[in-house]
Amino acid sequence: MEQGGKLRYALSGAAAGLTNGFFGGGGGSVLVPLLTRVCGLSQRQAFATSVAVILPLCVLSAAIYLFRGGLDIMAALPYLIGGAAGGWLGGKWFRGMNMPWLRRLFGLLLLYGGVRCFLP
């Protein structure tokens, strides 16, 4: 990979990390479009890479929130268990998923999140 490619990847990761740190999540919603448009990855590679990148970013963000007193691990535990089950199931379905449909579902998820940000 040439030097410019490494820089684009690093800047894309920085944008995802900044989003995760600012909002406590959502780095994947920034990273997937950056990986496809800026870094040239296929849609399937971008989704898979995003998952691999977001895990350590989420762990880091959670540790910062924990040390600053903003995270109740026991309250988060049911969500962690449900999220792990959903992640496993989604990973199984991912391989056979039609990419245009996956893009549409991702777009709907982003729209839903955007609308929820503006509604009380």
C-alpha cells in the first residue's frame, strides 16, 4: 500500500474514533462510507473491516467512560449479552446477504438514527 493509502486509512480510523469518543458509538456509520469512497474497499470489505476496527474503539471509549464514572457495567450487561447474540447472528447472515439490500438496510438505519437525533 502506498503512503497516501495508509494516510487515508488512518484518517478514516481517526474519524471513526472521534465519532465513537464524542457520541459513545456510531463510528461504524462514519467508517463504512469512508472505507468505500475514500479507501476504495468493496462494500462487503468495508462492513467487515468496520466491525474489526470498531471493537477496539468501543472498548477504549467504554474504558474512558468507566474511569470517569459514566458507565454502570451491571446496567450494561444485558445489552452486552444481547449485542453479542445479535452480532453472532448478523455475522452468520452477512455472508449470504445481497449487498444492495445490505446497503439499503444500512441507509435506513442511518436515517432512523438521524431522525431520532432531532425528535425529543
